[in-house]
Amino acid sequence: MRPYFMIDKELLTSYFTTNQNTYWPCSNGYLVINEDTFFSKETSVSQKVHPLYESDPESVRFVYSCIFRCSNNNCNEQFASSGHGCLDWDIEEDDYGMQQQVYSPCFEPYYFYPSLKIIDIPENVPDDITNQLNKSFELFFSSPSAAINHARSALELILNHFKIPKTTINNKNKRVKINLHNRIDKLAKQNSELKELLLAIKWIGNEGSHPEKRLTKNDVIDLYEILEHVLSELFENKSKTILAKAKKINKAKGIK
């Protein structure tokens, strides 16, 4: 089991610095940077404009690459990572006790390989569902919309696993597709709580299909929190309540 109970939104959505002690969680510990693997360079665009904006260090941009490893020696998994960076400022005291603004590099990941496991997936979840979730995790940092699309695909596969039909015969005796909303109704006929959760995943998933909608990592985390509970309910029978969040999304029919 992972070494923390809830998804850490702040950790997953914030920049990091190279002098942190621990970073994101592995299944058996926490990630730390492998010594001597961290490398960063200022981008060419930043180098070109930097002399013009020497009084504006916040315009500086970097790219980085490094290897993280799991802090647990029994695991010791290695993670390749890359992304971008900038200069962030803080207030420090100089040798004379005077406060001054100090800039230092901070970085945001776009990519991990292997991908971070952001939620717990029960062992008995079918492989096709797990594979879709892993694809979603791979895209979490670089493309929230794409990550949401893969999570929505996982919902379709969950319905398939429980043999919820995808088509039906209409009154003209023609076979037609059953939309996702109605398929959810069929699975959740005897479980109103589950219906709320599944519909919330559907609404967020719909947002991921609209290219004009700028989704964030926080939006993906909302979906993951609900989906983690659904997987637990369907495949582990654990009980945990996050209905308030699901109902809020359903009432708004999406993210507001």
C-alpha cells in the first residue's frame, strides 16, 4: 500500500526544487533524486530575451531531466523524468539582517517513466481497465485533458466488465448504441450512491473531450478521487464517502 491515505493535491500540482528531501510517492516509499543525474539548461528563447530582461528574472525558463529513485531500498525503482522550470523568489535575510528578494530555480515535471501510480488500483481490477488508468497516469502531468479521456475510457471498460449492454433494439427493430448515461443507470439501479459517483466521472470525462476547455491537474485529481472509490466499491467492497464532490459535479453538469 502507498505510504499516505489521500491524494496529495498540493504535491502533485506544485513545482519542486532540487533541495527537497522527498518528492512524489512510490508504492513502497517516496521518490528522491538520484545524485549527479539532475541536469537543467536555460531554453534558447529564454537566453535570447534574457539580456533584455535582466531586471525581470521571472522571464527565465529552463528544461530539465533527471532520474528519481524510490527511497525504500527493498523497492529501489528508478524513474526517468523531464520537464520545465523557472525562477521563483523568496524573502531571506542577508548577513546584516536586511531582508532581500532571492531567486532560485524551481521545476515542473511533464513526464515520468514508469508513470507514477496516483491512485490505488485493487489487485483484482481487470487488466484492460488497469492499462487505461496507467495511460491516464502517464499523461497526468503533460496533458490533463488526455488523462481524463483515458480515465473515461476506463469507466466504459468497467461497465463492459459487469456486462452492461452497449447496444439495444429500438422500436424500429434496429440495433442502436446505448449512451454512457443510460449504461450507468443500468449498473446503478440498486445503488444510488454508486450512480452519483459514476455520473460525476462521466461529466468530468465529457469535459476532457472539448478542446476549447482548459482542464487542470486539479480537475484530473477530482476524477481520480472519485474513481478510486468506485474501484474500491466494485472490486474491494470498501466503504468511503466522497458523495458531496460527486453531487456538486453532477449538479453543475461538469466543472465550473
